[in-house]
Amino acid sequence: MSFLKSMQERYTTKMYDATKKIDKQKIEELKEILRLSPSSINSQPWEFIFVSDKETKRQLAEVSKHNKEKILNCDTVVVFNGIDNISLFEEQIQQRLPEGSINYYNNFIKPLSEHGIKAWIHKQVYLALGVFMSACAEMQIDSTPMEGIQPKEYDKILNQTDYKTVVAIAIGYRDKEDYNQLSKNPKSRRKAEEVIKSI
């Protein structure tokens, strides 16, 4: 299947089949894909937590608003975290990055407010989320990105300190009764000429 076909057929899954499990090798591949995700100046200001433990999923489900059933029934929840300890982040990039990248950070990112720096970090996390969702589509794994969660409660459950929850994604395989699958709810996107310009 072509990548275009994979993207045409992906949709945000609303109902998961709890009896269907993702092959462990595919989970390992997804972990490596996340590790390879791009970020500005190769900053990699993130951490990813794969949660398949039933009790931990149950706790996360309770603080996930309308996403509770998705979390309970999906195979795995992946929590995307951005580094929250800016001093630690600056130590990391000093140790890892070339001078040009460090200079970019010092000249253009570091002068921002704390809120501005963390907003920039969160943008990097969302780059990884896009890569991950695309990889799932290519591997024919269903997914549901979730901002409808309580990040501070996730941090407590997962014992987060230097990193904080930004977004989460449920992955697994759709229930055959899922009302959002394309046969029941066709994909809706703006026309190409409305969103794509060529110069």
C-alpha cells in the first residue's frame, strides 16, 4: 500500500477492539520511529511513555474526560512529554549539540519568556506526534490523538518531574462497530485548491 493510500484510509478511531493486540515487534518499531523524529536544531526535548499495563491505563482513563473508553480498550497509550526543566534541557543540549545549534538556541529561543521556551518545546513534541501518527497509518495501526486529558493528573500517575505531559495517543485496532470509520463517516477535508498553493 502506498503512503498516500495509507493517509487516505486513516481516521481518528473512536472505538477500539480490546481483544486485538499490536505485535510486539511493531511496538518496538514505533519506539524507534519516535526516537528518530525530527526536531528544531535536533533539540529532542522529549520523552515518550508507552503504557500497556492495565492498571495504569485504568488510572489514566479516569483523568481523560471523553477519552476514557478509548484508553481502556486500546492496546497501548503513548504519552508525549516535553521537558519542563529548562536548566536540565540547556545542560543536555550543551553536551550533545554542535556550536551552531547552541548559538541558535541562545540567540533566538533562550531570550523568550519561560512560557515562550516551553511553547517552542511543545512544538517539537507535536512534530514527533505527526511522525508517529503517519507511521501508525503506514503500519495499519489505528490511532487517536488526545488533547482531551488532564496533563497534571497524568504527571502524577506517571511520576513525572523533569518532563510534563503534552498530549497522548491511543493505538490499537478499531472495533468493527466504530461509528467514525470511513464506511460510516467519510473523510472530510477542505478542497486541495483551498489549502495548497503553488508559486
